[in-house]
Amino acid sequence: MHEKMREAMLYEKLTGKNEGKVLCRLCKRYCVIEDRKMGFCLVRRNERGKLYSLNYGKSTGFAADPIEKKPFFHFKPGTRVLSFGTPGCNFRCLNCQNWQLSQGVREGGTGALEIPTTLPKKVVDLAVNHKCEGIAYTYSEPTIFFEYAYDCIKEARKRNAELFHVFVSNGYFSQEMLDLVEKEGLLDAIRIDLKFINDEKYREITGAHLLPVQQNIERVYKLKGKVHLEVIALLIPTLNDSDEDIRKLARFVAGVGKDIPLHFSAFHPYYKLSHLPATPDRTLRKAKRIAEEEGMQYVYLGNTRMAGVENTHCPKCKKMLIERYGFEVLKNEFENDKPVCPECGGRINIVL
Ligand code: SF4
């Protein structure tokens, strides 16, 4: 084990008959890890009773992206974020778009971690030098590189760099992680994937469960005003694109908050689901209609070339407030950064 390896946060050393084992409290899997073994994510290792993060600093895929690409449509529209991810994930999605990264260790061994280290100081330099307004911890699951993200956030604060920080997450983080995020005000926004609305499908396609994700959506929404929430659902033909599933999903999100921005995204055949067809535009349009019938106020369609499906309208008077196409903000009608409709004065759930 490398001397300078970063010790993990949010774990405890077990005692008694479990002496030598550790309990990781970073995500909902709560792995009990034996000495010299790794957790489910394959990037946290117990070394003589101490847990270490193996993917600390192993960031890759650096890009300065529009925040709309994450997608966040109601958080700092029109800004640019420095994006990156690291190897490792607590899910096993059969359609993962970034499987070389997220499943790299599982598919190819620890060689996948042989990436030059980029320390938090350098990450903040990159964000500042590329004129980004924030940092997006993304591509793979940011919960799994929490210590790294934590140190990047602390480094940015130490230097008074005016950067916001957002997680693009599968929503499987633990209560303890979110408690820390809340207590230390670490994150400004979290975008959560709600992949299926039925537990069996969740298990079959992602290897995880539905309920913890639903609980985290509810919990993050309660942090409104401190942490902004958006939800995305990828529509996969035959797996979750029935009227019934879409309605159930929309009804759940509407039950949490009708003003949560909800994105439906088109699936493209990939990885272990390459035998399935791409999502047709008519399915996306259907999903938007159903979600609006369920009362959702801001429904967006992604991974499609259809026009007009990325625009924000005032739910009350229907005025178009933001016009977008292809992740680009073409027009923004908000005045003086106030989250109210300039036409009718209605309040909009947006952080400007
Ligand atoms: S982060 Fe999650 S998957 Fe990884 S070791 Fe901890 S509890 Fe297990």
C-alpha cells in the first residue's frame, strides 16, 4: 500500500469477532470489508483495519462543459463546469455509457487505476484557468470518490475560488454522506438518476435497489434552498418505457415535488444492452405528456434532436423563460437574477 494513500472518510473499525474488518458508510451498500479486501465498488480497500480510497486523484476525462450537458437546466443556466470522473462505481449498469471508467477495475483489474494523479490543487487550477464557474463530479459515481471531491471543494474554499460544486449521481449515497454534505455545505446541486420504478428491474439492470434512490430524492428535495435537485430518467425500450411505468415514475417524483426539473433521456444501444433499439422520439413525447398530466411543471427531453423540448416555461402563465437547443442557452428572460417569471411574477424553482 502506498504511504500517501488517502484514508477513507465515513467508515468504522469493527471489533469483537469482526476485529480487523471495517464497515464502509459511504454508500447504501454499507460493505463490511475484510482485511486486504475491497468493497463492492472495488476502489476502497481495507489495509490492516484502515480503509483507503484507491481512486483518490485518479481523475480523467477533464472537460469544460455547459452545465446543461450534465444535465442541469435549473441551476446556473449558461455556466460552464469542469467535469471529470474516476474509476469505480457502486452500480453495475448493463448499459453504462462510461463502463471503461466505472467498471474498469472489475473488467480489467487494478491496472485501471494506473492513471496519473491530479491533486485537488491542480483540479481547482484547471477550473479557474478554463474560466469555469463550477466543478461537476460526474462520468462515474462521485460518491465513490467522495474524499477526492471533498478535498477539491475544501481546496477551492481555501483559495476563495468562487466555484460551485455539483454531483451527477445515481442517488445511492448514504445518509451519513448527505448529512456531511448538509453540515459542511459541500454541494450546491445534485442530479439523481431514477433508472427504473420497479425494484426487480433496478436489481436486474443496475445491481442496486429502488427504495434507497427514492429516499435520497426525497431527502435532497428537503434541502431545497441549500442543495438544488434535478432528476433524470433514461427511457429504455421494453424495460421502462410503458405508459404504466412512466406514469408511476412521474407520480413518484410529483409526490416529492412537482417543481423538480424532470429530464427524460433517450437510450442508445450500448455495452451489454446493445441488442435493444434506441428510444424513438414518440416515446419521449409520450413521457413528457404523461409527466405533465401528473402535474410535473418542468419536463425536458434529452439525447434527441427535437426542437423546443429543452425550453423552460412558466408553469403559471406559460411564458417561455429560457430557450435552449443542444445544451446551449439561446435566450434567458429572467431579470436581475431573480427566480420569478417577469410576466406574471410566479416563483420558479431555479438557481440563477
Ligand atoms: S462506497 Fe459503497 S460500494 Fe464502496 S466500499 Fe463503501 S459501501 Fe461498499
